[in-house]
Amino acid sequence: MGNILEVKGVSKIVKGQTLLNNINLVINEPNIYGIIGRNGSGKSVLFKTIAGILLPTEGTIQVFGEPVGREAFPKDFGALLDAPGFLGHYSAFRNLKLLASIQGKVTDADLREVLTIVGLDPDDTKPVRKYSLGMKQRLGIAQAIMEKPKLLILDEPMNGLDETGVQDIRQMIQSFKEQGIAILLSSHNAEDIAVLCNTVYRMEQGQLVVST
């Protein structure tokens, strides 16, 4: 089996500021990989570059052997990045159905199942604008996993959740790994990283180093 993810010599420079500095990262088995670092250290920029949302100034990225770049988004891939953006006047189910229609790979039954997995009621007609931050995070995770990705990036997935919600999401992430999904996870909570991650990287001033 080839590498799941290969980031090779990736730098990102914006207006003379180096946001990523010669990042090299190889993931070749389905485990949970943590990335820690202060706000502004480059974690989110790296995630967006892997997702194909930002283009690197230098270097290359491959997901399952396929290059990621301009108009070449990774396949078998899901992501929760920033605060999830949904149409506030639609229900959770309708939001997912609209997103799923882009690829056409997901059935209504799949959407109902994925909403149940993240702890949301697929029959709830409440508009998403009335959701708490924690409920929006759960919906964001549902969107990230609805097409059954083999590589999943989660940027602060426990943000806004109470203690019970954090435990639920931790169990969910662990179950994804057991299903053979490789997961890149960032969290400002050191306990999340310690409990979940097999390998931990630290991002400092745009550079990535192995922490444990």
C-alpha cells in the first residue's frame, strides 16, 4: 500500500510572511496523528493546504498517490476546518443533502445514519441558525465523514462542546480509526491529544517537528 498522505517540502509565503516553512510529513497507516501548536503557528494553514483550499508556494502534496493542487482536490478525503459554514435557515439534514448533491455519492439513508452517529436527530426540522456551537461542530463532523473518507482532517473538533460532548467526539474519533480511517487532529486541549493520538507533531513558527 502506498502512502495515505505525503507532504514534501511545502512552504507557504503570503505578503512576505512565511506561514509554512519546508513542511515534510508522511502518513502511511490509519492512525490518529495529532498536531499541536499555538494559535498562528500554522496548523490551520497546513490543513487548508492539504485540503487544496490554499496552494503551496513551494513543494508538493499527494493524497493516496494523487497530487493536490489547483482544481485538484483530494479524493477519499473529509475535513472539518474553521467554524463550519451552513445555510442557517435549513435543517441539518437539508444542509447535508445539498452538500451531498455535489458528488452524488451519498443516499438519504447514509445522511440519516451519519447524523445519528454524531448525535443529531435526522428528523429535527430546527434551522441550523438555532443550533448551539457544539451542535454545529457535530454537524461539521457529519459533513466531513458523510462520503466515508479514508483520510480525515479535524481542526479543533471539540471546540464549543461540554464535557459530555467532548467524550462523545473522542469516542467517535477512536471509532473512525478502528474503521481504518487515517485522522489528522488538532486541539488546543493537551488531554485530547494525549488520549487519542498515536503520533504527535508540534508546529512552531511554520515548522513541523515530531513531538512524541
